Amino acid sequence: MTEGATNSMGAGEIPGIDTAVPHTARVWNYWLGGKDNYLADRELGDQIVKVFPAIVDVARHSRAFLRRAVRYLAEEAGVRQYLDIGTGLPTADNTHEVVQRIAPDSRVVYVDNDPLVLVHARALLAGTPQGVVDYLDADVREPKAILEHAARILDFGRPVALMLLGVMEHIEDDEQAYAIVRELVDGLPSGSYLALNDATPSPEREEALRLCRESGSECIVPRTPEQIARFFEGLELLPPGVVSASRWRAEQTPFGEPPEVETYCGVARKP
């Protein structure tokens, strides 16, 4: 379990990382203003912004959706256990930080399979003394292993919030993606929640994906809002339903609703 552990390994010394090939998690970290990225990541990130300027807003609104969803789950739904798959590199307001500010005794299990994420997770994802933060090195394609590990940390007799933020877009086959989510949700108790967001298609995003493919970086598979809604089948979808991440229970401003961004999201309860 991660309880304030430290790590002295420099980024350039981490085994299994090719710093010459951009990586989606590190490019995302760059767009969010993080420091855990390399020159290749920044170069690709800048190239993508030129053809898809809205991607920076997509990244920021996706992070803001995480904050709002976790606040709702912690404050209104009273959830104290979180299974966050596809953690990504730690930035500001990670899941455990948001929930443990509200409920310090909350438990969070992070799952990712990137070696750089693994190093930073162990070093930076330290929770409150009252709560627990744990990390599992696994792929979302291993739902059985994920559930078995999570059950050692989380109490499956009580609700769990399953966080799948920007992760299912990495599964190319639609039916495989839906089957993974079903297996994960089926393994959770009644009263649990699913929070999910994924990229939606556009000509600008397709041009960005072309740049990703040319760079040798892993590419995502955008899905339509209707396809994203299928992930919530059999669950009680909370208002306002499946919407742009910028508009899911967005804070009111004097300037009206924020503009839509090309990632859609939703939160649903398991009956």
C-alpha cells in the first residue's frame, strides 16, 4: 500500500521507457501542465494542438469532470471506496486527493500498467493517515485480476465507485470494451457507481490521431455519444445523462454553460 513512500529514481533511469517515442499518458500530462514528460511527448503534443487546438480544453475539462464526479460520489452518494483504472500520471486533484479531502477515511485503489505511472504512483499517491491508497500494476483487459486485487483492499460488501476516465478509448474492439466494463461492474456490489468518459470523433481529432500513428505512439478509438451510452446499459444513469464532460453538473458561471468538448461522460448507479 502507498503510504507516503518516496522514490529516488530519475525519470531517465526508469527501465522499460523509450523516451524517444511519445506516450499518450505523458502527452496528456504535458497538456495538463505537468512535468512528467519528455521532449518527444512535448513535440507531439504541440503538433496535435496545431491541428486540434481544442485538445487542451478536452484534457482540462476531463480533469474537471473527475473532480465534480468524485465530489458528487463522496458528498451526495456517500461513497468511500474507489477503483480508478487507467490512473495516468499524477497531476493536481487525483481521485484520492479529492475524496479524502471530503472523507479522510476513504480507500482508493489505482490501476495502470505504464512503468512511469508505476514509479510516480508509488512515490506521489500518498493518502491520509485515516484512509488507504493502493496501486496495482495491471491492464484494464484483466478485469478478473483487478477485481481480485481490489477485493483485498476494498470492502465489496459496501458500494464502490468504478472510475474509467479516458481508458476504454484504448480498447479498439467495441464488443471487447463493453464486455470488460460489464465484467467489472458485475463484480461490484449493488449501490456501486460507474463514472466513465471517452473521446468522441471529429475531423480535427482524426487529424490528431494521424499524427499519433505516424509518431509510433499508441492511438485511441473515439466513440460516438450513443456508443459511449452503451457502457451504462443496465445501470441507473444519473442526470444529466451522457453529455459533454464540460457540461456534467458544471458549476454555474455568469457566462452561461461552458462550450461542449469532444469527450462525453456519465455517472450511473448499479441497482
